[in-house]
Amino acid sequence: MPESPRWLTIHGRKQDADAIIKGIDEKIDAGKPPPDSPLKTLAIRVRTHTPLNEIWDTVFHRHGARSCLGLALMIAQAFFFNAIFFTYSLVLIRFYKVAPEATALYLIPFAFGNVLGPLLLGRLFDKIGRKPMIVLTYATAGIFLAITGALFQAQLLNAQTQTLAWIAIFFVASCAASSAYLTTSEIFPLEIRGLALALFYAAGTLCGGMIAPTLFGTLIQTGSRPALLIGYLIAALLMIGAAIAELRLGVKAERRTLEDIATPLSASKR
């Protein structure tokens, strides 16, 4: 993979950036006529780094609403995955009396559902649009989880049907989680895209990765289905809340340049 021409340009390496762009044009646009509309131009300031005070102002003030959205998406998906995927073996053993050595037979198809979701639904995020698909996948995963939790509490599921329910839920939820990672990087200025993703990933992992397994481990050990249902409903509400946040704060990013989505911090103010 070549270095980002944008990064090279910002850091004063314009010749290297031009060489990469020329190579791409020769491979992709060979024989194609030039575009009808002129390309937009943007004057930038060359600098070696982005000051911390500018990063702080961008994340917590200038794009505060987008930061709230990134936190909502990342925390919800981290809590959702850690709460269910990493405690399912305990559920199988505690509530369905599955032998510990046999739990992998249930987790393997569970994992396949995670893979198939993005493979089959991923293209719709560009075809239909980021915002509607993120809302749809988050809300659907949350609603399905609430329904599955109610069926679990009513003892209407067995180990096999519970696994089928998880496969269906995570077929959708895996797309939701993947979109969270993409969203938190592409809606911020290009100089801090990686930093923004790292920041919100860390926050999501702190909340979801630490709290969810601890909470669900405690609920499972009680052996109480109503208690575990409460945990499932919390995860469902977080996913539905993230869908609402995307609906209210989401950015339509498909088929738009990074500079159009968020003005670079190095853009000249003259």
C-alpha cells in the first residue's frame, strides 16, 4: 500500500504525493476522459504535527456532536459483543447443561454468523448509505436481542435455538460494529482520523470490555433467568440508543471526499 498522498502533502512531501497519484491515475483512469466539472482545490499549511490544543478543541468543541456519536456507537457495540459473545459458554453450561468441552460446537456457527454479516450486507453501506444502514443494523440488533432475551427468560429456547438466535442477531450486529470503526475515523479531519478511532475504541473497550463481562458473569452465576434478562435489555437499549444517536447526529459520508466530510485542520484560513 502506498503512503497516503494527503499525509504526504500536509507534511511537505508534495512530489512524493504527486508521484503516487500519477501512478494511480495511470492504472485506473487510463483512456478515460477528464471529468466534466473542475475538481475542488484547497490551500493547506504544511506542518510536521497537529498541536494537542487543536486536537482537544476539534474533538471536544468543534466536532463535539460527532464525538458523542462516536462514543455512543463504540460503547454500545463493545458492550453488546463482550456481554454476549464472551459469556455464551457460561450460559450454555449454566442454563442449558452443555458439557464444557462441547461449547465450541455452538460457538463455531456463532462465529460464522459474524463473518457472513459484513460479507453479505457490507456493500449496502455504500449502495443505500452509511447513515440509514447504521441506524438499521444497530436498531435491528437491539430489538432482536430484546426479543431473544424475553424468549430466554420464558424458557422457550434450548441450546440449539438459542444459538440460532445469536447467529441471526450477530449477522446484523457484526455489520453495526464494523460501521462504528469506520464512522469514528472518517467523520473527523484527516489529520486526526487515526487518533479519533483510537480514542473512541479505547473508551468503548473500557466501558464494554470491562463492565459487560463482569456484569454478565455476575448475572449468570446467580442462575436467575430474569436477572440475565435485565443484562440483555441493557445491551439492547444501548444498541437502540446508538441507532437514535446515528439518526440524530450521523453524517452522510458515502461518495464524499474526506475534505468535504470534515475540513482539514491544516486548511489555510486565508
